[in-house]
Amino acid sequence: MKSVKLTGLPDQHGPFEGPMQILWRYSTRAMIIIMKPDVDPAGQEIQQLLDYLAQFPDIQTRSAGIRGASRVVNEIYLIGPTHHVPIETLERMPGVEKVVRVSSKYRQIGRHGGQLDELGFIYNGVEFSQETFNCFTGPCAVDTPDNVETMFRNMQKVGLVTARMGVYKPRTSPYDFQGHGQSCLPWLFELAGKYGIKVIAMEVLKEIHIEEIYEELEKAGRPTGVMLQIGTRNAQNFELLKAAGSQKEFPVLYKRGMGLSLEDSLNACEYIASEGNRNIVFCLRGVQSRLGDPHRNLVDFAHVPVVKRLTRLPVCIDPTHSVGSKDRAPDGLMDIFHVSAQGIIAGANMILVEFHPRPEMALCDGHQALTMQELEHYVADVELVRKCYLERVNMARQAIFKNWHQGKKEA
Ligand code: PEP
Ligand code: MN
């Protein structure tokens, strides 16, 4: 094991425990006070609140400033027997936006019955939240510098700054190509910097891969950023989830387990957050079932709004591994296009899709990769559907407001 210490690692035990770790231990009795956006963390309002809480000697308080996509949220966690703390009094105190009792389910990633707003994040200049949309394109696995450069050059032409690039590959057969590993990272990062790529989604299979990525990014002078991908095969590899969660250097793309219920996958994802890293995107990638035939997996993108309702996380879809082929419907659109549209129209915030300049030469998943000639059309199609989704949201908000107004008049 190398001794590289990643920056931002939260301490997990004893007096150095972070608020999230403590909340986790006591959460059946925990409460969160969310402060108004303009409240100074070192100011009078928070002091007044802490003075008031000091009269409950069994209650511990911890505060955390969480940098969301659009604002910094100051949250104060109350740990201990909170049942006799009067919510109404707290809610009336200056600077308090709301007070939430935390249920046991998805304690940190959850919305707790709609009481908590979503929390996005900005990484290397790119914003990820339940409001934004980012398209990640690239090969299943990195092979040659020439292919990677062609990919990046074409992405730059269509204005994409987010890529997918497999370097460590978990393969069903031990005889298949398992990725170039650390050796390709120097030239991969350099090329990414050359073409203005800001974030590369890259799967990691064990903790040391995170350290290798960190080391090589540092050596290269940080020309790009990496989002650590936890693949479907590792969806319940709890030690890997804890490793990804106990560093704050990289955000994490958690892919749903191919044979796991949504609940089990969300609970596994909670492991990452419970270790301290809440910069997580949850990815739907289809579930394994013969009922999905002839697609590679049964497309589960109907769960996009469900995950957005249950959690505070942005939601990604992976149409490539869901469909697994380039079959085309009689209307002229490939199933990958159709399925992408289904996820985006349901509100997906990110899409992960495989492209390769020479799919016939790809070392992994070439049969399902779109080509450079298909990139411009794909991006235009995705943008069209995203625009349509935003219009639908607008229309829904107007309808809700109209009905509410009507109801008030009739009451
Ligand atoms: C991938 O995205 O490269 C991948 C292997 O996906 P999954 O883990 O969803 O199979
Ligand atoms: Mn693949």
C-alpha cells in the first residue's frame, strides 16, 4: 500500500470525529437545524442558538458548512436525546430557516420526506445538481493515445468538457483486457488538459486506484479532474465505498447494482456519504433480467424521479450499458437514442455514454460504442430532449400554481 495521504480525509473516530460520523452513530435521535443562506457561521445568530442549546446538557452540537451548487448551507446537527428540544422555539430563532428530524433511512443522502433541499456541488468548474445537466462521452476503455486524442478533439468541437474513460476495467472473463491501469494516466491527463476536458469519469476497483489517480493528477499538474466511478459489480463492495467516501478530493459516481433493489443500492450509496464525502452522483444503468431481452439490461430510467425525490443527489443515466447494442428502430433512431431520451425527459442530470473513434478496434464494448460521426447528432438530440424537459417542468409549475390559486379562491 502506498503512503500517499489524500487531502481532505475526514477523521473517523474519537474527538476528531466529523459531524456526519457522529450524526451517523446517534441518528435515530438526531436533528438538523438549517440556517438561512446569509447567516455568518461565526456570527451572532449561531452563537445565540448555541447558547440556547447549552441548557440541554445531554445534547451535543456540531456545525458544518456544506458548499452546494448555488450556496453554502450552514447546518447544525443536534445529537443526543433531542425529543425534548422544542422545534417551534428553534424555528422562531433568528437566522433559522428550518429544523428537521432525521429519519433512519438514507440519513445523509435522503430528503427526509421532502424536508431537505437537494445539494449539488461544483467540481473543477463543472456544476452537478438536480437542476443541471452534463453529458459524459468516451470509450469504455482507454486504448491508444491516438484514439483518446481523436475523441477529445471531437468533443471539443461540439463543446463537451466531460468525458468517460475506463482505465481499470472489471471484466467478466479473466482473459479479457482489463485496462492499461496507472501507466496510461500521464498521457491521458495531458491530452485531457490539451482539449479542455474538465472531468473524466473513471472506474476504480480498489482503494489503491484512488491513490494512483491522485498521484498522477498531481504529477501532471492537475490539467483535468476525475470523478471516481464505482461500477455495478462493486455496488456492495463496502470497503471500496468507504474508501471513496473517506476522501474529499474526488466526487463519486455510484452505479446501481445490476441485481440490487433500488433500496439496497441507495443504502450502499449512503456508505459513501456516511464517511464524509457527499459529492455523489447516483447512476441508473439498467438491471439484469431476462425480461429486458434483447437489451443487455432492463432499462430502469423510470426511477430517475424516484431517486430525485428520495435523495438530495443528482441522477445519472447510462443508456449504453442498459441497451448494449446499436440496434435501430424503424423510425431511424437507435435504441440508445430512445433510451437516452427516456432518461432525460424524466429529469436525468447526467448521462454517461460510450463513443469510440474506431469501434471495430476497441478492446472493450466496441459493439455498443457510438462513433465520431454520430457524436454531433447525439448531442443535438440530447439537447433537444433536455429543452423539452425544462419546458415540461415550467408547464407543471404553472399548473400547480394555477390549481393552488383556484383552490384558494374557492375556499
Ligand atoms: C462502465 O461504465 O464502464 C461500466 C463497466 O459500467 P457498469 O459498471 O454499469 O457495468
Ligand atoms: Mn463498457
